[in-house]
Amino acid sequence: MVHRVVLVVLLVSNASVARAERPADPLLRLVPPDAGVTLAVEDLRGQAHTFLDSPVASALSRLPAARQWALSPDFQRLEGARREIEGALHANIATLRDDLLGDALVLAMTMPAGQPPDAARGLLLLRPRDPALLDRAIAAVNESDRPMLRALVSRTWKGTSYQCRRFLAGAKPDEWYALLDNGRFFAWSNSEDFIRGVIDRHHDGASHPNLLGLTTFQRLREGLPARAVASLFLEARTFERLVREDPRARGPDQERIARALLGSLQAVEYTGLALEWRDGPILHVRQEMAVERVPGSWRTWASREGTTAGPLRQVPPSAIALIAGHLHLPPVMDALRVLMPASDWSRLELLAEAVRGTVTDSRTFLASLGPGGVAYIEAPEPKAADWPWVLATELRAKNGEGDPELARNVEGIMRSALALQGLQMGNGQVPARLVEKEVAGGKVTTLSTPDAPAFAVRADRAVLGSSPSAVGRFLEASPNPVPADFERHRTVYFAGTESFAYVDLDRLRGAIGEHREDVERWLATRQVKPKDLDEALQLLSLFRFGFATAQMGPELRWTHHSIGMISP
């Protein structure tokens, strides 16, 4: 009986391991551990059929832009190339996709130290389902390159043969490829050492380190969705070199952004991007961090307790797009200081001095805002041009309760800022003045001029809006569960996320349609043509809602962002 129990346990354990194995894992075990950029494409066969059978794919083919592309010369040239490939290999393009690339494909690149980016060494790995089709593909490539080929040489490394494609001088660099396990694995590279390394790791992986064996890489891969069709992995130091050694000339703005990017990479070990299809495309971006190099203020943000549920439940049903965030503003201001031009930052500091009032420690003050904050927009009224918006944040003292002194400080700062705007909004002789209104049992402060912003401050909350009525709708909304559609979508597609953006695309398109002239007039100031708006609306019509998320692990050990367009 004991032996049977042990056998069952072993079988279950082995089954769990097998389920955890992803299609590209055997190929990633053949990649050298110093690969700086790695792309993995997995289950392209199944993923392609899932997409092509979806309503989104069907609707996409009917869009005017898609029909125009089908009539373009570029598409016709692409179709001609497809027919040539199919004729040479005696297989249609779907068969080539499914039987050559359908299981897994990996592309890897390393940048030798001290060498320019164009000296990078590359590696292509495949798991073809049909080795005979692969043989025909190799023969067809060799035949098409025959005018440039000087020789096709067979070599051996540790008992395994591989091929060298020697080219004429000045034609192109030599290439090497190998077929392993009777064609179950295919490897190609522009480096003979790479091919020999693949053979070494294939025959004796325990003695030769590989990319999948790196702990940081494993954590990153496990943190990305298992059903991703494509995953891109960037080793931080390699990415840092690409930014630092970019030969293109950079202006002041680009140079400032490059410096900020290099600074942000100091604490990053690996970055991963993954694209999955779940009723629509979802792009994930995840970073594994070196905690000891993460600034303390960012670690504090990642470890801050609390949720965004409070202000989120005050959002009125009229909202068509919202952002909920887990706030910690000091590190955000540090990042803005690096990104903003010095002149703009100086003006911001001057404004901060003008409205500071009784607040003497700006970082302590900023840290007291949150942890929950929310922003949203509503559709305009039928004859109105402006889209109402609201920003709201919780005000929390260290004990987690409302702080009347903090609320007074916030109110003083907002009154000062609004008064400064009133000086600019006046008619040149009589400046706008502050006025107060009673809404929902609270005081709303605004300016005497039309279309002026407004704010309200309570013991535990501060609200800023585009108008007194917008602020009033937030104050009057009783804390109730958020709309059913939003809560259902959040549960399915980004459950457990405290910081996110969400837009109801159906309602957004409807609002744009009702206020088309105003939208076109606003877009014209940004050099956006009505045709561009039409194409964007046609593309958005394929989806019901969109979202973006941001998550941070404890002490900022990792970050995870996602953005998706969904048609459930």
C-alpha cells in the first residue's frame, strides 16, 4: 500500500512538472546565459487559430483601412512572395506556420564587450513538427543563395555534425546551422562558437550554463503569462549599452530622457515583455529588480498599505474613463525633476513656493496624500463643449485616520493656486474672485468666472474638478459598489490590481459621436485630421473596453505593467 501511495505521489509530481513546462523551455536551455536580447514565440499554431477564429479578426478584415491595404502595391508584392515560397516548398503558408514555427521559436543575441551593436552574434532555434518540411526549406534557402555561396561545408563537434555556409568575399558573413535529434531541433547562427555551444548544452546541459538556468530569468519568465504568444527578454546591462552607445545624435530633450532612462536601469536586472491574446491583445511588461539598488522612497511606495477602494466607490456612473492609483508622490516628483527641462522645473518650484502656505516640508506633505487616488472624465452635456473631469485623493495621517490639520493645509494650498489662476482669468482690470457654494453638505470653492475649476476638501479627502457641478457629483455619490460591468471586467482581466486605468470604449465612441464637431476642433489644434479620427474610431469599434495596470512587488522586487484592448 505504501509503495502505491509513493507511486501516485511521484506520478502527480511528474505531471505537475510537465504541465509547468512551456513550449520554448527546451530551446531556452540551449541559449547561452549571457544572451542580452531573447525572443520566444510559443504555440503559434494554436494562438493563430484562436485569433483567426475570433470575431475581432473577422471584423478587422472588414475595416476600410484593411480593404485598402489589400489593394495596395505593397500587399500585392507580399502576396507574390508568398506564392513563390509556397511553390518552392510545396506547402501553403498556413502549413509552414504550423509545422515549422507552430511549436516554438527562439531568437537570441549577445553583444561582445567592446564591440559595436552591429557586431552582435545571433542564434535562431526551432522545434519543427515536420522535419521533412524543414529539410525542404533548408534546401530552398541554399538554392536561392547559390549565386553567393562559395561552399557548403560539413563539420563535426563532439560527434555531432553541423553545416557551414561559406559565402563569396564581400557578399555576406558566413553562417552555421545544425539539426539535432533527427531534425527535432534546428539551430542557426552567424557564430560557429554559438552552434558548438548549442551542441554542448544539448548533449550535456548540466555542465554548460544556459539562460533558463538563471534564477533571475526564471523569476521573470514565471511572472509573465504562460499563454503568451511572444515574449521578449532584455538583460538590463545590454539594454543600457544600447542606450549609451546609440550612434544617433540626440538633442537636449532626447539626452535628458536618455539620462533618466539610464538612471532608472541601475536597479533593473531583467525586463520582459509578453503579448497574449485573451479576447483581445494584452501586452505585459515586467521587471526584476535588484532591491539593494532601489531608492528608499520607491521601496516605501511599493510597501505602502491601503487600497484605492474608497475614492473608487465615489466615482459616479456617468464616468466613461477612470484612473485609480496607489499614491506616493515624493519619488514621482524626483522622477519629474529629472525628466523636465530645468526652466519648467524652476517655474514649478516657484509655484510651489507661492502656494505652500503653512506647509514647510513639501516631501512630508506630498507623502500624506493617498494611499488611494482616482481621476475620471465624463461625457459632456448635450450642448456643452468641455468634458468634465475630477481628481480626488484620500488624506491620511500616520494613524490612518482623517487629519483636520492636513485638510486645512491642503485647502490653503488649493485656495492659493486657484487665486493665482483667477489673476490670469480676469479681464485685465477686475480679476476673478473666489466664491464658495454648498454642495452635498460640504463647501465647494471656485472662481466667479464661467468654466472655472473648483475644489472641495474634507477631513479625509480632497477633490479637484473642472467645474463645481463635476465636484458636486463626486461628493453626492454615495459609497456604493462600482458598476457591474467594470467590476466583472476587472475580476477577469486585472484582478488584484490597485493601480489601473479603465475606459468604456462603447460609451467613449458614443460621446465622441454626439460631440464630433467639438472633438474635431480640439484635435485640429494638435494637427490631427478628421480622417485620422475616423480610422481610430473604426479600430476602437472592435473592442468594448481598454485597460492599463501597474503593480509593484514587496520592496519593489519586481514591477508589472499591462495594457489591453478587450472584446469579451
